[in-house]
Amino acid sequence: MSEKIDLNSLRLFFEVINAQSITRASKETGVPKSTISRKLSALEKQVGTALLKKGSRKLGTTEAGSQFYEHCRRIVDEAELAQAASTQVQNQLRGILRISIPVDFGMSWIGRALSEFMLAYPDIVLEVDVNSRIIDLREEAYDLTIQLGPLQDTDLTYRRLTTLTRGVYASPEYLQRRGIPYAVDDLHKHDCIVTAQQKHDGIWTLRNSASHRFATIHGKVVVNNISIAREMAIAGVGMCMLPNVMCTNDLKAGRLHRVLEDWRSPSMHVTAMVLSRRGMPKKIRTFLDFFSEKLNVDESLLSA
């Protein structure tokens, strides 16, 4: 099997013929003359014939070199067209954007945010996969994936979008039926709705200005979807620890009340993962900026 021709050598051959001089080609490309000479010698060896005629005053091509130059010109033209097309794609706010979102994010809130994004950028085609698994961008066809909590893969490029605060919520009907907890130790008397991830992470730990307490709770329901947990809390099944940003409208409408407001549960990092920061398409950068601003604005409203 013959050795593959180095495409960089083809480009150097093309530049040398255009410049009619290895010295001038070296100045124009920034490649040392010794490197160019070595690459051209190796190229002639690979193609099995002389390509250049090196006179004392002028550098020219053999007959084979002239034909070879035409092939190189077409290759360079195609490469430049490909580069231009790639640059155009990177700078456009159009095309398909494939994102992966964890199921524990809360589909009601995220649905509104995605809707606002699509109305703002109607030329983008959005493909959203909601799942409960770890996504490897090197093996799957997503443009970006959002992770909650500690990073699972720090080898990729990541951007911290925000840090979400959480609280304990219950419906007015539940609180009327079972009473309001005024201390962390009261939670063991109540029915609680727990997500599988919360159970795994042990996040029912609460802090106030004076102490740090682990809440012993009765997990009446364990579910792997935070939106279902929220709906069950609204229905009066039990208390639930939810991202505060997810419950803004529920508080305004009176569907949920927050209890133990002086206590804080561990916050949750929201991080976007992408393959590389270099050459990131504009549609991905725009989505990250939009999403980050939306998250941080909603969080700031909660503390206003």
C-alpha cells in the first residue's frame, strides 16, 4: 500500500509555483525554506517523478509538475470553499441545534425558556432530548448537553450557566391537612416526595445562619422526574424539595407555599458542556448566552 500524500505538501507545492521561488513562498507562508525543500523532495519521491525545474534564476515545473499543479489548484480551491462554508455556518443563527437536557431540570420551566428562545431565533431548528443519563458528546450527535450538580466529565469544554437555589415546598391543602413544619426535625413527621437523584445525592441537608442539619424524611414517593414531583406536591401528596426558579409562578398563584424559609438546601450548579470552545458556532454561543441570562434573571427575581 502506497504512502498517503501529505496535503500540507500539496499546498506548499502550490504556493511555491505561484511565488516562482521557494524563498518568496517561505516569506508568504511563514514556513522555513528548509522545511519547504524537504517537503517538496518527499512529495516528488511519493509521486515517483520530478515536479520542479530549479534554474539559477527561475523555478519552473516539469510536464508532470504542470499537471500536478492543476490538481493542487483544484484541491486548494475546494479547501478554501470548505473553509468559507464552515465559517458561514459558524456565523449563522440558523440550522439544527441539538441539545440534551436532564430530566431533573423541570420541564415546565425549561419549556417556557426554550419557547422564548425559539421565538427570538425562528431560523434555528431545535432538537431537544430530555433524558436521565450521562451524555458523552464525543460519541453522540449533540451540540451541547446540560448537566446538573457536579461535573461528570471535565475533559470537555464547559461553561457554568448559573447556580440554582432550592427550597422545601408544599401545597396549601397539604399544610392544612398535616400542619406546617417550623423546624427541620419536624420533617420526619411529614410525607415527602423525593427524586431518585436527590436520594442518591442525599440533598435533604439544610443550613441556616447558625447550624447545619440533615433532615430525616419519610420518602412517601420516589420518582425520577422533578416535574412529576412538583405536580404531586401541588396535588397535596407531600412536601418536595424543588429549584426555587421552578416554583416562581406556583408561589404567585398560591399553588405552593415554601416552608422553613430560614433554611437553605445545597445549591445546584447548572453547567453546559460543548466539544470545543474553538470555532464554536454562533447558534451555540447564542443559546448559551440566552439560557444563562434567563436562568440568572429568574434567580435574581427570587431574592429581590
